[in-house]
Amino acid sequence: MKPLAWAITGAGHFLEEVLTAMREARKRAQVTAFISGAAEEVVRIYGLWEKLQEICDGSRYSEVFTDRGEGASAVHAGRLARGVYSVLVVAPATANTVAKVSVGIADTLVTNVVAQALKGGVPVLILPTDQSETALTTLPVRVDSSLCIGCSPCPAEQACGAGAFTLREGKGAIDYLSCVGCGICIEACPHGAVRRGERIKVRARRVDLENVEKLREMPGITVLSDPEELRSVLRSHLGGEP
């Protein structure tokens, strides 16, 4: 079985469910991850970096390639044009990535691998985050300022080994570029002001929904509706139960 290529963009929506689907696929085939700059941050903020490395352990065709590491030339995207992979999964796919792919722009690692896959005849499965007017999405770690009383010293700040938790104007704050999503601050806060996993309703822009429809019309691309459909399609592709 040829390995799978997996492109991740900077969306928290669907992210954990997609990791579960790809962990299942990894039991049958190797998985190479191609990660955008934003995805590198988001995967870490959601505390999922170790889970990603369990899927892509660094061996050949199980690497993790990043925008930063690949540079502007995105050399390893050329594997898609050579037909190394049996399929490319782009999940979750942000509205930004969907917009670029829908008009043929290839100026990031992820959009480059999509372009190379289409040139190489590799089928592309895309799971956009914006497919309906409203959706519920899960937030990473955050501070509820209404519950934070600005303890001094602050137990969450003292517990944070990444130096991401600080006090600003008497309230707890998280530097998301430093946060590793470990959740220690949640356990350390005695007032329950630090939370993770809250669900909020978000709205898609009309242009984002229109771009998804453009993807559906593109040869070589299959648009998936949700992570469960991704799991089903991958099972069928890898010779398991559909």
C-alpha cells in the first residue's frame, strides 16, 4: 500500500476528530504530514503535537514537513507529482486554503501539495471547515476574565512551564505563540477561570461557502462533509470496511 499524504491548515475546527481518523488510517499505511505555518501553531495550541508525532514518527514517508522547514520551494511537495502517495487528504481545510485552491493559487506548502497532487493525478480529499451558515467549534485553552481574580502570586502562571501564562492588567492571559496546550494552567487555577473545550457558534461568510462549491466542481477533488465521512472514505480506500 502506498503511503498517504496529509495536509493540515490552521483550523481548530475538526482538528482532533481528523487526527483520530488519520491515526486509524496509520494502522494500514504510512502517513506524511504537510503542515502550514498556521497549522504548526494551532496543533501546538490545542495540545495535539505529540498525537501528531505518534502518527508521523519521522521515518521515511512518515515525516512532518512544515512551511518553515520547506521554504518557498516546498521541495517535498514534488513527491505528489511523482505519484508517491495514493491520496492527499487536506483536513481540516481553512477558508483561506479553500479560496486559494479554488482559484489555482499555490503559494504555501499546503496549496503547493494540492497543486502537485492534481498534476500527478493523485486524488485529493478536502474537508473544509466552512460548509454551512453556522457551526459549533471547540476553543483551545482560554481565560474567563469574569472568573479570574488576579491572584498574586498566580498559581497558573507559576505552573506554566512554557512561560505562556502571565498576568496583564490584573487578569490572567495566555501567549498563544508560546502555549503548548498542556492544560497545566487549567489544573492550577483554583477558581476555574482557565478553561478548554468550550463550544461556540461561528458563522461562515457567503464567499467561503461559494468557494467550497467551486471546489466541488474541480476535477480530481472530492469535498468531504465531516470527519466521519473522511474515516469512511479512508477505510474504503485502504481496503477496510466502507
